[in-house]
Amino acid sequence: MPNCGTLPDFGNFTIREGEKYDRYKGIRELMPYAKGVRAKTYDFDEQGNETSMDFRRILRIVLKAHYHGYIGKEYEGSRLSEKQGILATQKLLTGVGKSLSQPG
């Protein structure tokens, strides 16, 4: 159905407690049906990179699927406030997006 699709979420790949599905494979499998994408973050290093996943790799998968729609942001960490975490997520998405759009 044209109005039915997926919402790949960078952080939702738990099968059951202690067992995870490969997030990169899962996002690749869901992207052909994506109606939206959610960039979930948990923590950031000193350079502003997410510490539990490779955002650059994930955004390459998203772009390779020719997705150019909205990317929602969600911060589930505890070190930053919710607002600071969402702003850090936006900064990361913008930076990685710009670097991927550069030639070469």
C-alpha cells in the first residue's frame, strides 16, 4: 500500500534482552520502504560523534536508498539534557550530511 511503510530508527534493533539485530543490516533492509527515518542518539564523544554507532555509515545507507525526506531526532542518553542531546544530534546529522555531499 502506498500509505504504509517503515520508520527505520537508528537505535531500535533489540530482538530480546541481550540479543541485538545488526543495525546497519536492519536499516539497509528497511530503507526501501521508509516513510521517515529516526536518528536516535545515546552519547557523544569530544568531537560530537555518537559513541555507540557509526552515523556516517548509517547516513550513507539512507542516502544510497535515495531517501531525502525528514529525519526525526531522538536523544535517549543521560549525560546531556533532552534539549542539549537533540541539538547535538542535529549538529552531528548536519555535519555528516555536509561531509557526505562533498565531492570526492
